[in-house]
Amino acid sequence: MRIYKFLFALVCCVLTLGATMTTTQAARLKDLASVQGVRSNQLIGYGLVAGLAGTGESNSDFTEQTFRSMLNNFGIKVPDNVTLKISDVAPVVVHAELPPFAKPGQQVDITVSAIGEAESLRGGSLLQTMLRGIDGNVYAVAQGSLVVGGLGVSGADGSRVVVNTPTVGRIPNGATVEREVPTDFNLTDSITWNLDRPDFTTAKNVADTINSIFGQGSAVAQDAVSIRVTAPRDPSKRVEFMASLENLDIAEGQEDARIVVNSRTGTIVVGSNVRLKPVAVTHGGLTVTVSEDPQVSQPAPFSQGRTAVVPNSNINVEEKQGRMFKFDPGTTLDDLVRAINEVGLAPGDLMSVLEALDQAGAIEGRLVII
């Protein structure tokens, strides 16, 4: 007990001193990694939205079946030969994210989406809907009035104006948690931090930082993602321990050198670690213009010929003078960007140059085309 109090006090001192020494490459552990097992869970349910002003389901068998089942739950039996008019009701799918450690009685936001032919959910109210997890158990119950940001207006002539999406709405705090998701957070002697971006250097830095404060062997980097840390079993001490860990400043490992090219949008992103080997590049533009100038052929008077249209194509080839630029060993990103701007290459031309550089083996890094 005294050892942990001493360690926590030592951590506070280190964090205070490190606040003035933090570099731009350092980041908090909580911003680089997440705790294994501490995660949100997806919930989903099927329900009905009532109170729509004629913008609900027009005619759907499964909507009518759902509506009949709901009435049966209230002891109302509708004869099978009676056709229900349900234009004020719409079937919906409800989904939510259950945060980690959520306790019964807490509330979460929900999203409601129409799945039938409903035109709008504006003004509707979600009826009691069970939200289930992947295991089939009910973890929350949803109900409430929808907030819909979209708008749809129809005219008698069939014209329609739609703003945003009127068939999707949200209910802030619309679901009440009924069941807690079991977790083994306090059942083991260690916890595992998983890096958001795999990197051996960062994983080593995390383990080294923790070991320098809590003693050698407290943390072990298992691979490029996971770092296992010994932690106290007592829940209150473990919470204090986690609060100390997540605020540690960690020196991030530098990303691998890469150039990312989006061929659909023309976006090109060059990493700061990209270097070029000695190479000379020239890129000339060849413009070919084809224009059609059809001519009318008129036969001589009293001849047996016919008037005809004769095609006449004009082809013009223009080649712009290409400029050559040379890269010396160790050329940086700034040099590359400066040379490209001087030549005035368009994004499409730049993609061709980068691809040629990669084929020539002049890029110290990876060219990724998406």
C-alpha cells in the first residue's frame, strides 16, 4: 500500500516536471492507445415511430404485422379481414453505442432510421423499443420524440423538395441502460494497452517510460501494438494507477516514409520523411487537337451527282517545352515541393512524375495509390 502511494506521488512529480519539457513529438498515452477490453458495444433494435402527419408507411405487410403485434400486447385483437391504415406509422431501425462501464439507469443517445416507404419522420415519436447486443440480450430500452434535421415537401403535381435526410432522426438520451456489460477489467493482475497505430518504436517508448517510473519489469512490449502493464487488483488503486498512466508523455516513433496519391480526387500527400535519390526529371506536355470542319460537295448543274457532306478533319499537334529539374542526394520534402511549383505541374502530371520516380527507384519510401 505504501509503495503504491509513493509511486503515485513520484508520477505526479514527473508529470509536473515533464510538462515544461514536452516536445512536439510527445503525446499522452491516452491519445496514442486504448485499454484492451475497455470498449463500446453496438446495440440495435426494431420499432415503430407513431404520430406522423401522413408521411409514414403507405402499405407494407411487415409494418402492419408489427402494428398488430403491438396492439395484441395491449389486449386489442384486430380481425384478420380488417385492413389497417397506417400512414401515420413507420417501421424503423434504432441503433446506439453503449459506452464502456455503462451502468443501469444511465442514458445514451440513439439514432432512428426509417426502413420502409416513409417519406419523413418529422414530428414522430418512437414507441418503446428493445435494444439488443450481439449476444441477443437486451441492454437498453429506447423511447421518445425524434429530432429530425431534414425536411421533405411534395406538391400535387408530383414535384418534391428534400432538404437533408428527413427519414433519419436522433433522440438525445433516448435510451435507458438496463443491463451492464460484464468486463474483466478488475479480474487480472495486468492490463494491456493497444496502440492505435502499430509502431515498434512507439511500443518500446511506452514500455521504457512506464518502467522508468514504476520500476523495471512493470511494462513489457509484446509486439508493435500491445504493451502489458502490471497493475494493482484493488479497484480504487487501479483507477488511480490508470489515471497516472494515461497522462504520461510518450515520444512517438516517426512514421514510415510514404507518398499517398488519391487518383480519384487528385489529392497528393507527401510524408515528411520522404527522401529522393539523385535523379533528373523532365516532363513535357503534348497537346493534340482534333477539329472537324465538314464540307458540302455540290455536283455540277444537270449532272447525275448528289449533294454530299465530305468530312474534313484538322489535326494540330502542339508540344510544350519541358523543363528538367535535378534532385541531389537527400532531397527533402521542401525541395520536392519547391521544384514542382517552379515547373507548374498539375496534379495529374505530378502523379505521373511520382510514379516514374518510384519505378526508377528514386524514392526512399513507399508510393501508395488509393
